[in-house]
Amino acid sequence: MNIAFIGIGSMGAAMVPHLVRAGHDVAVWNRNRAAADALAGVTVLASPREAFEREVVFTMLADDDAVRAVVLDSGALAAARPGCVHVVMATISIAFVEELVGLHHEAGVGYVAAPVFGVPAAAAQAQLNVLVAGDAQAVAKAQPLLDVLARRTWPLGDEPQRANIAKIAGNLMISLAIESMAEASALTESHGLAAADFLAIITNTIMASPSYQRYGGFIGSRSYEPGFKLTLGLKDVRLALAAARTTGTPLPSADIVRERMETAVERGLGAKDWSVVAEIARDPDGKQSR
């Protein structure tokens, strides 16, 4: 199939080789061309507009602003090939998804929401979990490609917002898991039990799940890189709060996590893994960093 992939960050760079190995004709575009040039077996495009001349376009971009700039402001969507299918893998706001769905309909472009659960290491092994929603025909066209990238795809119906709210809610749960381990570790450390020892027990018994094990390891070792940037985690928690406001759904724990994350960003920790908020639980007043 004739495919384009926009956004060659750590996730995109891990995903594209699977599509190439599956025999597809893959073209890529990235703001930083060097990242695109580093991929083997692909055609490097000069603009996003060229990407939308292909049958299927994947975008893996950071946030609403990035998607708007690359897809809308560039004129790429307006100039898209009729019948093109756009697979949007970004974690973006529900309000923006609704706007994008309308604009894609006007342009005659299929819209598939396909955000993922998984880190670049999982993407490199084609072990992502992909949440999929959108028009049935557009999803059917994208599905064989998603099967190449994913351990499993989770169909969520014909309304793209469902996939995005599932991703936002899932990331909110991870942020709460991190906060729970941060607070519990601060408690054990205050009584002389090292966080590493405590979390080794917890993440192999009552909380034996991949997220607890991954982020518990970071918190116990106080090693917060590389990983999922705190600034991106804060963005996702804010997305959850924004979505909740539209339906009047209270999220009191999300507000606490947001405040913790904002404090960590203010202390210059925004580029570290989002589990670095554990350092705020250990030192809420910032006395140790002064």
C-alpha cells in the first residue's frame, strides 16, 4: 500500500520500519529532516501536503498545536487526495477531535483515531495496543496496517472521540498510579524503608502490572530518563480535566496530580520522565533543592 508517515520522533522511528518490512511503499515527513533521513527504505517528503497525496497517512504528533500546524495550517488536508485515509495517533483534546472530524468530512478524507498505549521499546517490537475508532470503511482500509504495528487493536466504534477519551482516561490512570507510588514511597522512606525495597515488593505482588513495574522502578532508583516527558504527561492530565469540564464530571485526584506536575515543571524537571513527580512527594516544599 502507498503510505505516508508524519512525525518521526522516538515512536514514529520505531513504527515505520515495520511498515517497510511488510512491503509497503512508505514515505515520511518530519520537521527535523535528519530524523527522516535516518530511516532506511523510505522516501523522504518535502512537505506534509505531499504526504496527503498518498492512500493512507499516519500522523504521530505531540499535541493539538502540532497537529493543527502540520495538517491544517500547512494546507495539507485541504489539498488531500480524495479518498485518502488519515490515521491520527496523537493524544489530542476531545474538542479538537470534533473539529478535525468535521474538517476531514468536508475534505473527503477518512478520519481514523488510533492513539496507542505503549512506549517506543514496545513499538519497536510491534507490541503496541492501539485504540481504534472512526468510519467503518476508513478503519477497514487502515486495519491491515495497524495489524503490522500492534500487538492488538481495540475497536471502539464509529465515533473517533471514543478512542481519544479512552487514551486520555488511561493516561490519567497511569498518572494516578505514579502519584500513589510517590506518596507511599515518601511514607515508607520517612520510616526508614527505602522506596526501592518497598516498590520491589508492591510491583511484584498486589500491584504487579506493567505501569507500576516500569514507573516503580524509576521512582525506586530515582532515575527518570529516558521516558515519557513530564510536560507531555501534564498535557494529558490537562486534557482529561478539560474533557471532564464539558460533561460536569469531577476529577478531584486529577487536580492534585496536575498541581504536582506543575510544581515539578516549575522546578525545571519538565524534560524528565513523568514519574519524576515522586520527587515532589519527597520534597513538597522544595527545601532539599535549595
